[in-house]
Amino acid sequence: MSNSRSRTKAEVQPVATASRALKAFVLAVDALAVLALVGLLSGPAPGNWVPLVALGAVGLLAGVASVRLPRHQTRLVPTEPFVLAGLGLIGPWGAVVVAIAPVVGRAMLGRTRAVQLAFNLGASVIAAVGASLAFFLSGGVPGAAPIDLVVPVIVAGAAFFAINSSLVAGALSLHEGRSWLRTLKRVFLGTVPANMAGPLLALALFVVIQAGLGWMLVVAVPVLGVTFVLLRAHATRLSAASGGA
């Protein structure tokens, strides 16, 4: 921990205790993710793997374009529009593949520690499967016309954001020794604009996909750019609020 020499023993101890709690939390998240994957694998596999591979490639690119948050050992990844696009186009498989693609990509670059990798994979799977459940419960059907996907995609986007941010805030609160609610508000409240834009950008992708998968890949870059700019603006505000620390 930085500045640990200037802290009292009482101030450092909660973080050490939280480290043990964090490992238990990560194990619980991964166990739940395994159960979610078992349910996913018991369902039908995608009939056409080409869109799935294409969306996965975009997910890898999103991992590179992630935004680091100041004073937190975490990054914001602009994947929500593509997770929702994968869900609306392919179904749960699409959502899960796109959600874990940036995690796998950063791990391949050697930029993720083992505990972070384990947590990020588990949290991404849970958030994607949770969004899929919300999508189906709100009447969504993968491959339906874009107009019929408006409400299900918005509901799924809200579910993805709520689940993912709650899990990440839980891990950060344990690591940093802060309250979960305070961490959630500080880290994720400012990302609401980007996450509100996610479903709208996903719906735009659905419209473009009607013209062909190649057009989706062309439009994916500006969509990724818009989401990145919104997240970057949030990170800059956090940095200014903390005095650039």
C-alpha cells in the first residue's frame, strides 16, 4: 500500500483483514459464475458462430481501450454496448463471450494478477447471465427486429450495470477497507451517462447489422470511442476530486 509508513497500525490492519475477506469473496463470485455457466451450457449453442467471433474481437479491442481509475486498482471497460448487442443478436452466449473477451485479452498481455483475473472473469459471467435473464423476462427474443428489442435491451443494460458495479464495488470495498455503498457511489455513480448510452448504442448496432456484419465492425470503432470518452471523463473528474492522487 502507498504511504503505509505514515499510517498507524490501526489504519493498515483493516486492509490486511479485508485481503482475506476479498479472497473468500472472489471464491464465492467464481462459484456462482460456474453455476451460471452450467445453466448456459445446458441451453442451445449459437447456430452461427461468425457474429460471435466478430463481437468477441470487438470485446478484445475494448479491453485495450479500458480506462484506469485513480486511487483504485480497477479499470472501466467500454463493453456494455457490445455485450447488449451480443445478447440481442445471439443470446446469452453472445453476452458472455463479449463480457469476458476484454478480461482474457488483458490477461494475455500479462496485465492482470491472478486474483484480479479470477474475480473479473466471474463477475463478467454473472453480470452477462444476469442481463440475459432480465432480457428474457422483459420479453426479449434474440434476433428480433430492433424495434422489438428496445425495452428488453434497456432492461438488460440496467441489470448488467447494477450487477457488475455492485460486484466490483464489493471487491474494492474489501480491498480498500471502505464501505460498499461509499465505494459504489464514488466509483460508479459518474459512469451512469456511459451506461445509459450503452443500450442506445447497442440498438444502433442492431440497425447497422441489418446491412451486414461488416458494417457492424466499421461502426464498432466510433461506438467504442463514444463509450471510452464518457468513461474517461468520469475518471478525470475522480482524479480532480482526489487532487490528482
